[in-house]
Amino acid sequence: MNRIHIALATKNIDAAVHFYTVLLGAPPSRTRPDYAQFLADSPAVNLTLNATPNALSPALPAHYGIEVGSTSAVNEARARLEFAD
């Protein structure tokens, strides 16, 4: 399977793992105290989170998105995120 790979630095690995677990609907495939890897099929992504105590916000505006096929897919993801709070 072809996947896009995204590596993100985070100051709070636990919060980031929780957020992406809810967003992607599955737990990480691999974890270590300072690292988590998600191998999702939908969307096809290899997402890694790296604990970085001095992680900074990018100097330029940046965004990452997940393209879905319908408004109902957006609503389902939003419901998962709202329920997790």
C-alpha cells in the first residue's frame, strides 16, 4: 500500500496520541515513551509523533488536511472528536 508519511514534533506526546487515535479511529501501531506511529488505511498515512520538549510552531502558516469523500465522513470524524472530550 502506498502511504504519505508525515512526522510531527509535539511537546505533549500523550495528548497528541489521544487526539490522533480519536481522529483516525485506531490506536498507534507502535509506541515508545517518546514516539508513536500510526499506520492508517483510510486515509492512507504513516503518521509519526515525536516528543520534542522544545517543539515550536512553524514560523509560516502551515496546514495538514485529510481529504474525505463526503460531508458525512467529516461529520463522523467531528462526532468522534467531540465524544472524546
